[in-house]
Amino acid sequence: MPLPSLSTLQRLPGWRRLRTALLAALPVYLFFLPLWLDRWAALLLRVGLPTLAGLAAFCIAERWPRRLPAGIARWAWQVGAVALAIPLTVLLFYQLAFPAEAGPFWQDPKRLEAVFAFCFLGCLIGPWTAMSALLRQRDAAVRQAEQQRGELERQVLGAQLQLLQAQVQPHFLFNTLANVQALVEEGSPQAGPVLSQLIAYLRAAVPRLHEPQARLGQELERVRAYLALMQLRMPDRLTFCIEIGPGCEALLCPPLTLMTLVENAIRHGLDPSLDGGHIELTVQEQAGRCRARVSDSGEGLQAHSSGLGTGLIRLRERLEALFGPDISLKLSAPEPHGFTVELEWPARKD
């Protein structure tokens, strides 16, 4: 029967513990070898048996008993088991391995000296080896726990983004449909083109809304389609300008980031104003930060007196879920009237 290969042994349960125990016993064997050159096999037995006994005690104490008395830690129980198993094995070996006519080992000065030497070195090296193994085991458990925690945090983040995204989608879609409904009820000739533009926009935009993150280039496509849609609804009351810095199209952001800012400007700024107004959108990347700014010349800050509003609140929450607390959302009222929202987050491309 062929001997198992080293790779086969390495796949066996407990191989790493066995290897550690044998490596710890090797200095003891080499220490005594010059005195046992003609009996190296007997020395191997005297060193190997206590080593295997200590390893067995370490493994048994790891699982038995299932519950330890109060005040006794599992690691202390394992180390104590190793410290007890090694000298007991040495004593049993020297008591049973010699013929009866040789007498007890304590009556033979040479054997008694060997027993003390093996017990001393075994008790010196064995418990310390067990402690180092326990420390490595604890470190491995900590690393595994950190990996599991990181995975759980990523899952929680994904679920949070999906939840916030599900809250944003109806908010945007219902507002747009309400605009179409108003045109239909007024009998406006713009109702048909607006509805056609809305259908074309939804076919392009809705499949992407379920993605946890998007590119600013995709956001700009949505914003242009949306502003074109709104311009059909109020052609004499809406003008807009979009300026995007180089390379910004590839930056990451939550879906509907720019859309939320633009929709907020139309809903709270231009819609309440009889004269309408102008919307200006600028996006720039500076010093590793992405800055988006949306200004309107509508009713101004008074129209936003109720606070950020649902759209901006959800947007801030989605940005915090994706980028952490390193974001900024500022509101201001430029003179003589109007409203400005400035949003800033870390510039990332992957």
C-alpha cells in the first residue's frame, strides 16, 4: 500500500496542528540527540509519544466537556490539559516500557534523571505551543468575523439603497404623471406630445432606476430628456443650461441624483412662478470631489420653507449610504430671487 503524499496529508483535518506539535518537539529531540546517537529511535519514541499525547489532550479539551465550571476559561482548560498530559505520558512510558526486573524508574538514577529532563522540557514547551496555537486560532476567528461583518455591511448597504431607491421612484414618476394629467384636464394641445415624450423617456430611464449606482453620463441623459419634457409642458416659462466638466460623465452617483435636483427646482421654484424662470445645472470635479450645482430663478427660498422636501432628503440618505458621511448638501437663495442647491460627494469611477 503506497504512503500518502504530502499534499494528501495537508488536506487532512488537524494537519496544521500536528505539524505545529512536531515542529515544537523537534528542538527537544535535537537537544538530546547528541547523547542518544546510538539510540535515536528510542529517543524519537520518548519525544514523540508525549508530543502526540499533548496534541490529543489539546483537541479533546477543546470540545469536552461542553460546559466548563464558572470561572474556568476554555483556553486555560486546554493549556492545563497539555501541561498535564505530557508529564503523565512520560511517567507512564518509563513505568511500562521497561521489564519488571529493571525495577521502578525512580530507583534508577539515570532513568529518573531522564524523566525529569523530558518532563521539564515538555512542560516548558508544550503549554507555550498551545498558547501560541490558541492565539493564532483567535486571530483567524477575528479575521473571519471581520470578513463576515464586511459582507453583512455590504448586504445591508445594498438593501438600504434598494429601499431608498424604491421610495424615490414613485415620487418622481407620480409628479411627472400629475403634470401630464393637468395638461389633459386643461385640454392643452401639448398633452399628446408631452405624453409621447414621457413614454419615450420612461422606456429609456426606468430600466436603470433599479441599479444601486449610476454614472453621471446616464444621469445627464435623463435630465435632458426630463427638461425637454417639461419644456413641452411650459414652453414660454422654462429655459435651461447644462455645463459639465471634462471627465465627469464617468463618475459614480446614485440614480436620479441630478434628476432630483432639477425636478426640485421645477416643482418648487418655476411651477409656483407665473413668469417661470431659468434652470442652470453645472457639474465639476475638483480635488477628488464631485460638485453638482442647480440654480433656478423661480420663487426663491420661501417656496422651500417647509425644509429640504422628500426628494432632497432621500437623495442625501442615498448618498450617505453609498459614500458615507463625506458628503455635503447646501441650500442658498441668490439675489434678487431664486434658489440654489449645491451637492458634493467623493469622486469615484469604480
